[in-house]
Amino acid sequence: MVKRQIIKIDEDKCNGCGLCVDACHEGAIQLIDNKAKLIRDDYCDGLGNCLPVCPTGAISFEVREALPFDEEAVMAAQKAKEEDLPCGCPGSMARAIKPTNDETPKVEVEMKSQLRQWPVQIKLVPVNAPYFNGASLLIAADCTAFAYANFHEKFIKGKITLIGCPKLDMVDYSEKLTQILRHNNIKNVTVVRMEVPCCGGIVYAVTEALRNSGKMIPWQVVTVSTDGEVIE
């Protein structure tokens, strides 16, 4: 054990967005029970790449007794992860999902789309559009509509829908969302994300947009598991 600088996570401030997990290239942080936790002192290099991405200020530095940073152990763990995952991302881990009910329904009911506007991609939607006036806004990670069977009725119905994937688009949505919130009369915002850490990017973008818009708009975050359950 040595006395050195290492990160400290205030779980009371943590909102479970997972951005710090993505930012920590050494794998020292994981989401456990929807809270970020430092799981290995020897994986933390004490440089704090995770600090600037935390939207709630839950991460800080402290100097305390800790195991020395073990670069060899980090590299070995990363190599093992890359062998299991196509891109090293927990959200891309291959898994089979067994539906809770495999029986074919005896009566087929055709559901109607609840979509109220087009386009829906955050990158493509205009900043000023008449449908934004007085709207309840749904901002969703695009995988959520495939994971949650009743997505149209539970989330899209009665809302203007914007979707995106911060990992695949490799873009910060916060600037575009800030302009939408600032220049339109948005009543409230619902964010729907997947449980995987990379989905925290869409929560971060909305958080920044709400802050930068200068408006006090009610908002909530709903999390969907990979097996299709809402785990709010």
C-alpha cells in the first residue's frame, strides 16, 4: 500500500449515467446497483479522466492509502475483455434473450403507430418546427424501441419523439438539444435509455441541454434493461 492520489465517488450525487465508466480506460469503475463504484484501486491511475464527464460532480480526488497503479494488470484485463467483446464495450456483449412468453397469441392485434412527426433522428430534426410548441418531448436511445415491446403506447404516445445513439453517432447532442429547448415551448422531457453504460451519453446530453437552455423544465429518466424490462 502507498499513499497516493486516487478518485473518490460520492454515491449520493451519482445518477447512474455511466459516463465515467466509458471515460475510465483502465476499467477501474463499474456501475453496481445503478451507482458508479471504484472497484479496483490498482486499476485507477489517479489522472481523473472520469472527472470532467460527470454531470453531477460526484467524482473528486483524494489522497489516501491505496494499492499502487498496476499497468500490467490493467493491460491484461483489457486484453481479456477484447477477446470477449467485439469492441470492448459492455453494451456490445453478445447474449441470447429468451422472451418471457414464447406462446403465439391466439388473437393477433395490430397496434397503431403513435409517432406524431418526422424526422425523428436528433441530427436531422429541425430546431424550429411547429410541432415543438407546447410539446412533451421524448428523447430516447434508439435501441430502447426494440428492447421494450410496448414502447409506442408507454413512451411515444402524446409526445414528440427524438432518437439517437451517442456511441454510434460519435457526436455531442447537447448543442442541438439546447437550441430546441431554448427556442421552443417544451412542457416536459422524458429520457429513455438502455441500461448499458454507453447510453449514459444521451442522459448527459439532455442534462447539459437543460442547464444551457436556461429554462426550468420538468424531466425524468427511464432505464430499459436488455431483456426488455423497465428498471427506472
